[in-house]
Amino acid sequence: MAGSCPRLQEAQRLAVCGISRLTLAQETQEPSESGPERCMGLGARSWLPAAEQLLPLVDYFMGEYCQALQTRERERAGRSPSGSRKLGPSGSWESSANVDDGLVSAEELALAALGVLHLLVSHSYAAVTRILSDDSSGGPTHSGDSGHVRESGAAVSPAGATETPLSVHTQRCLFSKLLQLADSLVVSASYRRETLINQSLRVLGKLAKNATAELLSRFQVLLRGSALRRCLSADAPCSTVHLAVQLLASVVYRQELLSQLCSQSDLCLFLHLYTYVSTRPDTSATDRLWLQLEQEVVRFLTSICLSHSGAVAVLLEADCQCSTEVLKALIVMMHRRWLTQREPRRGCCVVTEQQGVTFIRETLLLLHRLSQRDKHFTEHCVQVLHQHSQALHGIRHILQQIPDLEESEELALEDLCPHEEQDVEAGRP
Ligand SMILES: [Zn+2]
């Protein structure tokens, strides 16, 4: 720690300098000749180069936390060189109080650093560019790493293989630290794991949103690794999945990144996402939170369909289970929402109810778009055919009460559930 003090002092000096520059009114008037050709989320006046000067300090505290996690990991594994472990009352090895204290304080500082970083990447294109361009300490050719490590230190190991050790990450660039702190495996010793992962995903999402198409390629490492899959696993909180979907929605702007979402195996990210929203494993999440996630998923998939010609094929024509699971997930979500909408509204606010109707309308249009493309639609939906017919029957009743119903929605309803079928369906849950 003592050895890193000069580095901290230098980072602090730079940060103070950066803050002073940021407070100057003329800061926003600085020329941005070397600015981006296309910046997705930020305006031309958001170059803000002074923001870069705060990055070393943010990087320092995130690095310190990664190191504290590494120390804790060694303690757990019983490899502490200090020999300070002792056997606790429960018979398990206790880590030293020093390690715990160090981890708690480093965690607080890392969370504060992530908060500052979110602000920086939200408002400064210079900061976004610096973070995504900086691979000086973590390029693909970096030697001396574990065989599983590629660009930026992220793990790209096959399923079940040992993950990248923390010792590698602590020496890497800010982007790589960010990826690590979004990984539940790396931060398993954290005291505020969910907050830490969510805050890291929030920053990554903002980075992706404000990146140029060229800079977005840095996110390949995230799609190839297993951290994002863990964010979509059954034990992930609903809020984490929501942030992961928002991140994905910005990343798949690039066509080659979109194609990486499906790995044509049980590691497929689409498959994880569909399973999550179909099964709703987070029992502590409120209905409102679920609705927000499900709406995000439907909008994410719709944006993929609309992104370019042929994009629907990524969803429907891959040689992967995800190509049929997408239809099932949409039908299950729509059916479940219809059941919720028709139940007596006890304590449900009008906003949530309206949001539920919006969700149903958007899901209907997406399902119709996919059904037009899928020649074996009925066959692919056979496991959820009952929910499909029942939900559409009920939805027709809901939509009939909407004065501004679009022609495309009427067409979708008629195509997916022709009138003659209405007489057959009983409409029971
Ligand atoms: Zn797939």
C-alpha cells in the first residue's frame, strides 16, 4: 500500500486539475477536432477532455479493490503467506480482521469510484474514448497470462474451466477492471455484491451507449466471456438481468457483435435470457420490476428485428435451441401478463396497468413479426399453444377497448388468432 502512495498522490493531483478545468465555463468550448465521426449518445459539445484526468484516480480505487478481493481469495483458499489465519468457533477458517476491514473500506471506495465513473462516461466522450481505447496493459498479445485470458483479462474459458485469477486483473486497464467487477464469480467475496455488479453494469451500459461503432468492438470480450452469462443465470437478481439487457441492447448495434450473442450451444446468451424471463427465478422481485424487465426484453428483440434486413434470422434461424425458445418466452410472458391484467386490481397503480397493456401490444407486434418469418411457427409453439390461444383470445377483448388501436395491431391479432378460433376457445386460465 505504501508503495502505491506516490501513484495515488499523482492521481489525486490530476483529478483536482481535471475538476478545476471542468468547472471553467470555456471547457465546453474546447475544440473537438479529433472528435468522433458518429457519437451515439453524446452531443458535439460533450467532448470534455478534462474528464480524462479523473480516470487515474477512479482506476486506482478500482484496482485497490481488486487487490483486496485477491487477498481475501487467498485467505479463503488458505494460501495466505502471513499465516494469520485461525480456526473459528464453527470449525471453519476465519480470515483475519485486517483483511475484512481492508475489503470493506476498499469496497466503499470502489463503489464511489464507480459512481464518479458513471458520471464521466455519461457526459464526456473523451472519457469514453480513453477507456475503450486503452488496451496498453491488456491487449491480446499480452504475455505471461493464463492461457484462458485474452483481451483485457476477461475469462474466455470453456464451460467449467477455471476462471482467470484475480492477480491478472489487478494489473490491467480500467475497462478490464470494470468487466471484472460485473462478474459475480470475481466479486463473490464482496459484501455488497448485487450493488457492485449492478453499478458496474450500469457504467458498462453507458459506455456502450456512448461509444462509436468502432469502439464498440471492445465489448467482444464481454460477449465471449462467461461473466455476462452469470448475469443472466437463475440466481441473478431481476435488477441485474434488467441492466444486462440494457447493456446488450447498446452493444448489438454492431452486426458482428449481435451474431455473437448466440453461441449455438447451451452457453447461448439468448437462451439464458429466454429461460430467465420464462421461469422468473427471482421470487423476491416485484411484479412491477418483472414488467420492466420483460418490456426491456421485448424492446431489445424488436430493435434487433428492425436493425437491418436479415437480423430476424439471428433470432429465428440459428442452429440453436434459442430459435424456438424465443417464441415460447414471448408467449409465456404475454399469457402471464394477460392473466395479471384481468385479475382484480388490488393495490395496483394505474401506471403499471397501462404499462402492462403497452407491453401486451408491443409483444403482440413482435410475435406477429416473427410468425411472418417462421414457416413452422405453429410447430415451434406447440408446447405453449394453449397459452398462445388463450392469451390472444383475452387480449382481443383488452384491445377492443383501446380507441387508438393501430391497423398493424388489428392485423397481428387477426393473423395470430383468426375470429373463427375465438368461438372454440373458452378463455379459461
Ligand atoms: Zn442460441
